Amino acid sequence: MPPLITIRGATFDEVAPLFAELDVDLTRRYGPGEPVHVDRAQFDLPGGALLVAVELAPAAEDRATSLLGCVGVRHLPRPTGVDLVAGPIAELKRMYVRPAVRRRGLAKTLLTAAEATARELGYEHLWLETGLRQPAAVDLYRAAGYTPVARFG
């Protein structure tokens, strides 16, 4: 039987280990730099949310879970000079899927859940930043209909 995977809301403390793994991955790809500062309050309702992909244990008596990936949605103040869109903008942040479970469609599932969450929070646009040393991420976002914009972070 294939594993049962669900996407659900999460706390900052719950996703902190995944954020740490993401930081290691980004350092490997881009080299050392300033550490990423993440303000946990930005992911609090009503303006933000954190989601986690969880593999549920197959046995009903064993309620253990395994975290597979995460993504955050937070309010994005309108970048200077951005007159292209009207309405509130959210930012997709800290998208990460553990290496052992990549290439199974989990990132697409997390992205779809983040988009739905952004809509539920009242956002009309969802922006993100990614880098060229993350080609799988660039491909995912382009396939989902995202288009390049000038840097805003």
C-alpha cells in the first residue's frame, strides 16, 4: 500500500527542522552568505500560514508521522514601483522537500496547497523568489504558470 500523505497547517516550531535543512541546501548551492532571517510572526494568521507535508504511519495504532516538506505563505508589502497588479500580494516562502522524497510530485502538491491557502487568506497574487541554482524549482514554478519579475526581496 502506498504511503498516505497529507498537507496540513503547521506551527513554526514544527517546521523549524525543515527550515534548517533548507538553509544547508541553499548554502551548498550558493555558498555561505548572510543567514536567512525568518520572522515567525509573519506566518501567523490572519496574514500568513505554514503548511507541512506529512506521511502518516500505515498502522492505525501507530500515530507516528514523518515530515516530508513544507511551505509558507506570508503578506508581501507592495514592492516599490510595482503598479502591474492590483490587490493584496502574498509571498511563497521556505518551500522545501526532503531529498529522499523529491521527484514524486510533492512540491507541486505543496505549491497547490499554498496557492489555495493564499486565496483563503484573501490574497489575489502569490509571488516568490528562487534562484537559477535551483533548476527544478524554476521548472516547477514555470510549469505552474509563474512568470519572472524583477527582484523584490
